Amino acid sequence: MTKKKKTCFYLDTTVAGFEKTQLIIEDYAYWFKTDELTQLVLFSSAGHPSDLKSFLKSSRLLSLPGITFLEKAVPPEKLHRYYTKKFLLNEWVHYQKDDIFRLYKLYCPLNKDISFDNQPISIQYDIRYHERRTDEYRGYSPEQTLHIRSALDFYKPETIIDAGCGSGAQYFYLHRTLERLQIHYTGIDTSRFQIMKAKDLYSSPRATFQLADMTSLDYHDNTFNLGFSESTLLFCSDPLKGLRELNRVCKNGFFASLYTIKGNPVHLKPFKKGAFYHIDTAAPWKYYNKITPNVYKIPDYAQTIKLANTFNHICVIQNDTDQFFEPLGISTVNLFFFPAAWYHPSKLEKFSFHPLM
């Protein structure tokens, strides 16, 4: 097997100075995980800034496996070893926050067997692509956010969270309402490519986009007044944990939906792992797990209802009109979660009862 080549970033801290070096180190730690085939090499041409040494000693970032810190200054005759590298970050004279990943995605797109980001289907979740389509393959429509806009007018929240925001498509349809009501929007997603698209397209004083996993949110209880999640729960590592976290961080409830399976059907037992059935719709007649990014984790109905009964400020509605998995012989019980104070059947007349809208 061919060994994958590591991508190495280099930074002359003497030239970059403390503030830029600190920013780049923090950017590296944010965008690249310990299992990435990347490395950041910190060297100096005339000694590291003294405040940088103090920062590194007090920071745990330096302990990341991907960061290498060369303490001794590199002599002039050996500097060519670093100044001839493609990814010499201090040559980015106007380096801005997150540029390390912008550079990476330009030169080193992820292999398609690593992430959903490189799959062709991810294009349809890019609002710029969507706006150019006029056919039935469009991924979004303004109608999908009608219920959320209605709730924003009802609650007039100060803060909301979009769990699984992608490249900002839902924000695109909500931003006028958000601006009118002066609401701060936070979008989170596990996809680095999608978050970078959203940052470049929509970041503003009232819109924040962050890398985060909805099954383990780094926010205090009731951080947000309201929340929603669209086409995300069934793709995350644990849909029920995702629901539990949304309930924890959202003070007045949230919008979410998912397919569930009732009664533990015998023909689906081979695909049950713990509380979930792992169904790969891109290989429907083989069910090979991890073939594509379209492996749905469908939770057990009884466990989902048991969890939902512990939620405050939530109304759970069942509507089984959309049977997405019917061609595979799989019947689902479809559950929709709405903020309780807002909910009334008349408010859903234009809402599509599809767990994956």
C-alpha cells in the first residue's frame, strides 16, 4: 500500500512575530485533528520572540502531535531548507484568520475515501450551486424555513443555533429575518469544507460559524433561546445524543425530525448496532457499511420516544407520509420535534413533513 504523503506547513516565527504566530498555531489546532496527515513546523531565523516562548510554555497546543517546535535558530546557510517550501506561512504577508485551511483546501483536497466533503453529492448542499439550478434537483427552497421564520417572530430570540449548518443554506433564507429582529445566529457543522464556505460567504457580527459536533456541544445549558437541525441527525454518530444536546442548549425548544424504526423487524437485525440501524442507501441491495457517506443511523422508535418524554418545551408529532426507505422494504415511524409554545397544527400547513427536507 502506498503511504500517504504528509502535508507540512512551515512558519518562521522571527518574521511572523508573536501575534501572527499565535494565530497560526491556534488555527492549526482548530482545523486539523491529531489523525490528520499534516504537520506544522515552527522555526526561527534569528531566535523566537520571547513572548512566543512564554505562550508555548503555558499552552497545551504545543503538545499536539502535529506541531514541531525547533528551539534553536536555523543558521543562514540552512534556511533554504525551509524557505523553498510551498507552504511557508509567513510568506502570506496578509495572513488572516483561518487562512491555513484555505491554503490547504486549495492544494490538498481530501481523498474521497476520507470525508463526505469530496463526494459529488456535497455540491447540492452549497447554496451557490443551488441558486443556479432550476430543476427538481434543487436542494433547498425558502418554504423549508417558513416554520423557523414563524418561530423567530413568535419568540423574538436573542440567539439561535443551527446544528448541521453546512455552507449556510438555511442562514441564506433566514438572514433577513435575523437582521430585522437582531438575532445572533450560530451555525455548527463537523465538515471543515462546509464551515469554511459558510465563513467566507456569510460571517458577520451577527453570524458565527464553528466546527462542532452536535452530539457533544461545548456550550452551557440554555445558551441559545431556540435551535433547529435539518438533514443532520441521521448522519451524526448518535442521533439520540444529538437530540439530547439540542434540548440541553436550547432554552425554548428546537426544530428537528428523524426517521425511526419500530418493533425491531427480523429482516433488519443484521443492520442493528446498539440502538441504531445502519442503512446504506447508496448500496441498497448490499448494505455494505462505509461504502459511501450516505449511511443513515436510524434509531429505535421506543428509545426515541422515551428520550423525548424527558424534554421540556417540546411537542413531538408523528407523521409517516414520507417513506423514504420503502424501496428497501423498510417502514419508518417519522417523528418531528417542535417548540411547544409555538406549535399549532395550522402553522404547519406549508411545512413539508420530510425528515430529510
